[in-house]
Amino acid sequence: MTLSLRLLGAWLARRAENVAAAMLGAMFLAFLLQIAFRYLLGLPIGWTHEISVVLWIWLVLWGASFVVTEREEIRFDIIYGAVGPQARRVMCVITAIALIALYLISLPAVFDYVTFMKVEKTSYLKIRFDWLFSIYLVFVVATIIRYIWLAWQALRGVAPDDFDPTKASSGV
């Protein structure tokens, strides 16, 4: 991969983190606003709860699509960590094929459901549900692309990173 593509990828990754941070900040502000209105002013408002839920859905799926790296994903790795690079490559290919197949099979139904939901809106903010659920389509496509890339790498002989439990971290 060329240096300019790597730099572009790193820049896009930082922007995806910025978007996730902005969503988390907005969700926190809505939460504080909800507390202030309910307990300090005695005026409960519903839109803050609604925006918090919408932002949470978007934050989780956006993060899984663009922010969380393969090595930061949570997984059961007792067997995975105990095998060598060749076995990890085989496990990676099998997992990737299974996930790609499942997501591709589900994609038409997911698309139909999301587009069908244009008839419904949220209670307070009147956000159409197709807009709200569209992030799931983004997540599915991003996951398919990610696992195609991982399978391709494994088939080319690049083994997934070995997990070292002595160096486990929160991703920082």
C-alpha cells in the first residue's frame, strides 16, 4: 500500500474517532440537560431521552464499523491464543467466510426493512426510522468489507496477530 493511501486511511480513522467522540459528547450533554430539566426545573422533557437512544445506537454501530480495530474487538480467544499462526489463518478464513455469507444473505432483508421503516417516525424529534436505522446498513457493508480484507490477508499468508494476554489493554 502506498504511503499516501496509508496517510489517507489514518486521517479517515481519526475523523471517524472524532465523529464518535462528538456523538458521545452530544449524548452526555443531552443526559445532563435531561437531569437538569427533570430535577432542577421540575419539567421532564422526552426529546433528550430520545436523542440519547438514537445517539447510542449510532455510536455503537459507527464505532464497530469505523473505529474499533480487529485487535480491539472482544472475543473468546482461549483456543485462538493457544494455536500457531497457520491455525489462526485457517480460523480467520473460516470465520470470515461464515460472517460474509451470513451478512450477505441478510442484506436484502435488512435493506427492505430499513427502507420500509420510512413510514414511521420517532415520537419527539420526528426522525424517520429509515434514517435512524440506516447506520445498520453501513455497519453490515463495513463488516463485509472488513472480513473480505481479513480473509484475503489470511489467504495471502498473513496470520492474524497473536494474542498476548500479558499485554491486554483497553485499546489505548
